[in-house]
Amino acid sequence: EVQLVGSGGGLVQPGGSLRLSCAASGFTFSSYAMTWVRQAPGKGLEWVSHISGSGGTIEYADSVKGRFTISRDNSKNTLYLQMNSLRAEDTAVYYCAIYTYGNGFDYWGQGTLVTVSS
Amino acid sequence: EIVLTQSPGTLSLSPGERATLSCRAGQSVSSSYLAWYQQKPGQAPRLLIYGASSRATGIPDRFSGSGSGTDFTLTISRLEPEDFAVYYCQQYGSSPLTFGGGTKVEIK
């Protein structure tokens, strides 16, 4: 069974940093691209970033480019999102998901809440 | 950036009725890389349809997708109680990947 378990969310002050993790199991992690999607309270979905299975191809939304860094450790079956220079508008539930290029976002984790506030 | 516009914003229907949701793209979606997701309160989204018309694993056949280019449709043939939720379309053919604003299907 595919499982994606997100962690690392919490309350952080504006300008602060946080690292999210997504632990994967039930599939060959290194064979799949992975993605982060966020959802501000009461709002719609926003794609944040994705990374290929090898880690060699990475893309970011303009809203986070230069502040967020996606990475993966295939030996630990874990996806990461390093978030720096956080702003109030980064407050959201962050979901990790498997990204199959022909199929969209197949499986999603349960989400982890990030709150940026003083 | 491909902007996706979903309509209507809210659809009020009764169980057993047919639901038709629209997703219009500001430019052509390459290779029909258009997906639909369902999200219930407090839950993660779930993939329903990919490639504009292919059902994801385990999705009932009352859900169907159609369209190409800039106009796409999600149809739920007969609404079941568990289908009342928010539905999002997404294009994943060109970066940045984008989502529509969502259509809420509520019980009338």
C-alpha cells in the first residue's frame, strides 16, 4: 500500500525557516517524481515544486523560487522541502504527492500545516 | 502560465442527479494533460481523471472526463452522497503546473 507521511510543519515567525519531510513507503521511491502542493486556509490548490526520481530535474513556482528548496534522499525514501524567508502568505497545508508525468498527481500524503505568524 | 477557469463556482444538486463541471484553459493544454481531483473537508485531494478522460485506479465509472484543447468537462452521471465535495481541474502539460479555482458540489 502506498503511504506518504508528511511532517515538520508548525508555527514560525516571518523571515524564519522550516523543513518539511515526506516519508514514502509501498512503492519504489527512486522511480517516481515527487511534488509539493499547498493549500492556504479556505483556498484552492497551488503547485509549489517538483523533483524527478533521480533528483536531476527540479522546478518551482515563481511564488517560492529562491526561497524554497526541494530535495530527496532515495536511500531514506524521503522527500524534503526547505523553506526559508517565510512570509505570512506561505501559511498553508503542504501536501506531498507522487507525480507520474502522464497521469498527474496519483497519491497524496495527509498534509502538514505551516503557519507563518508573529 | 496556463490559467484554468472552472465553472460554476458552486453546483447545488440532489443525490441521483447528473453533475456537469467545466474547466476552461487560457491556452491549449498539451497532450490533453488535464486531470480532475476530488477533495472532501479535512482530506487530501484524490485523483479522479487523468489525460482528460482516463479514470484513475478505483474510481467508479459514474465519473467521466472529456474534452481537449481548451475546454474540458467532468461529468458525474448520478450523484451519490459521498460525491458531494470540491472538484479541481489541473493541467500538468507545461510549467508552471496550474489548478483551477474549484467547483463545490453541494446538496440541494
